[in-house]
Amino acid sequence: MSDMVSSAFGSLAMMTSVLVSPSGVYEYEAAHGTVQRHYYKHLKGEETSTNSVATIFAWTGALRKRGELDGIPELADFAGKLEKATLSTIESGKMTKDLALITSLKDVTVLNSENFIKEIRKTLEQSL
């Protein structure tokens, strides 16, 4: 099912999910599985271009919910800023290879996994 829904997102790596139990327990996760092939390349010291957006958004969803539950608006605000920084980084043309293959943006910069996260950090630091 996630493969079908991901087509609306353009990339399975962009899709997150929130699971809520009947008792009100929340779980935030990236909807896709692990990227085993990229992980093994990383262990060998090889460069990868893994899209981490769904994982970042799973964390921001969990941080936002924790902020709401604990009455910490600063934590929820941080989650929103991290999400905005992630999207702004992509919209500025800096992205992983999978996104570069489907974007209509011109003059994109394809980044490896580490540099993509570093670019998100730079964008985030401007809003903090």
C-alpha cells in the first residue's frame, strides 16, 4: 500500500506515517523500510545519496507531539522550523539524487547523504 501512496509524494523516501493506538499511544515512522544497500555502501566507506526526509519528518512529528503532551511549545516550534528548513533546502535546489531525478527545478545540486543533512542544518540555523 505504501508503494501506491508514495507515487503521490514522488518518492517513497518522502512519506511518513503516524500510528495511533486505541489507548492514545503515538508512533511516528518513515513509511519506507531501511535502505540496506546504501547502509552496506556506507560501512565500506562509499558515498551514498540517501533521502532522509521521511526519517527527519518522523522525528519532527514525534518532537511536536512530545511538545504538545508536555506543554513545551518551544519543542513543537523547533519541529516546525526543522520541517521548514528541510523543505526550503530542497526548494532551493539542494537535494539527494532520487529527488533530482523527479524535480522540475533547474540547476539542482545533487548531494550525498551527509552533505544533504549538513545543508538542512545550515538552513535551520538561519531560523534559530
